[in-house]
Amino acid sequence: MGIHQENYNSGILVEMWADFINWEKRRKGENGFLLNTLNKSHCRNVFDACLGDGADSIYLLKNGFDVTSNDLDNLFIKKARENAIKYNVTLNITEHDWRYLDRHFEGKNFDAVLCLGNSLTYLFEKKGRLKTLRNFLYILKDKGILVIDERNYQSILDKREEILKEGKFQYSGEYVYCGDKVHGRPIEISDDKVRFEYKDERTGSKGYLLLYPFKRGELLDLLKEAGFAKIEPYSDYKKGFTPDADFYQYVCIK
């Protein structure tokens, strides 16, 4: 996480996060998308803006990339370090708020920036999201890429009544969050905030995140406003737009 998140119990989320993601199944679900995208653009030096438990940073390190990993949550950083030891890699960790990256890096540092999962939606003000995206652009080398994704929040907003009243929230579990032991679901939905509950079905433990729900096209417009020269959209790792996708990915070229 590159931004502090209020009103969530980090310790519980940290312990269940690997089971929620399911590292191995996530890699299968993306079917080589991340590695292929980075290799296609000849990227070697990568800034992982949201380290979390280390899933993406460790994967890239194991595949020979030079990775700088960023997070602000001490418990997630601790867990990521533990995971790195298991996989015999060394993490290079920074602890910078995305909105102030320009204070810590000179421009044109990285071939690629990653901002994956729900990460950008920890920011609730447009000016903060826009400043973050402009900072990502700033630290990228010329022709460098930002790989960013977003949950299909529009579907959640459109179906809020049946989700909240009838408990009908379903996603495929085949792409970004693939675990079968920990499940996430919205328990509060409004146009400007969605609260997700994450439950470990084995223990009953629950964790929570408060997230900003992007409306359809909103993130794409922000990326354009931030100044990216070319943006390639994907739906569940397939090129193009599908309205019922779980997640959308954008490969944004400086």
C-alpha cells in the first residue's frame, strides 16, 4: 500500500492476504500478462508502488527484474520480508506516500511502475489520485510504462441493491483475487465509498477495507489527464473492453 488506509484492521488482513490472493492461481489467471507486458517494452527496472505481502515484487525478482518495492504499512512490509526469505530473494523497500514521490526520486528513474489490485482506490480525493498518477509519470523513463488495474466497481454500484439486500455478490475468482479460503464482499456501497469485508471461512476472522469506487471510464480519464501518451485497455488480461469483467488493466506509455 502506498497510502495509509484508515479504519481497517491491518493485522488480520495481513495474515489472510496470501490466501485471499492465492499467489499461484493469480499467476495462472493472468496467463503471463505481467511478464509479457514488461518484456515487450524492454523493462528491467521496476517500481512496485504497492508491495503488500510481496506477491508481485517477489515474482518479478525471481524472474530477473530489478525491483524497488514501496509500502507504508509496517505489518505488510514485515510479512513481505518473511515471504522474501522463503523465496530466497532480497527486497529493496521504500516507504513513500505516492503523492510525494517527486520529493524522493528524480525524474526518469524506472522502466515501469506497477499499481495493482485495489491500490489506487485508497485515495478518496481526485487531486490526490491525479497527483499520484502524475508522479508515476514523472519517475518513468521516456517510453516507460505504468501498469495499473481497477476492480469493476461500476458493476458493484449498478447492483448495489441486490448485493446489500440479498447478498448476491459474485466474481469469478480466476484473475486478481483467486483464493478459495478467504472471500471478500461489499457490505456498504455508496457513490463515493465502498467498504469491503474479508472473511476467512476457516476461522471466521474478518478484515475490512474502505475503497473509492471508480465509475466507468473515470480512471481512464484520469490517466489521460495525468499526461500519458498512449493507453492500452484490457479486461481480465484480454485486450479490449468487456463490461462484465472482474478487473480492468491499463498499460500506459509515457
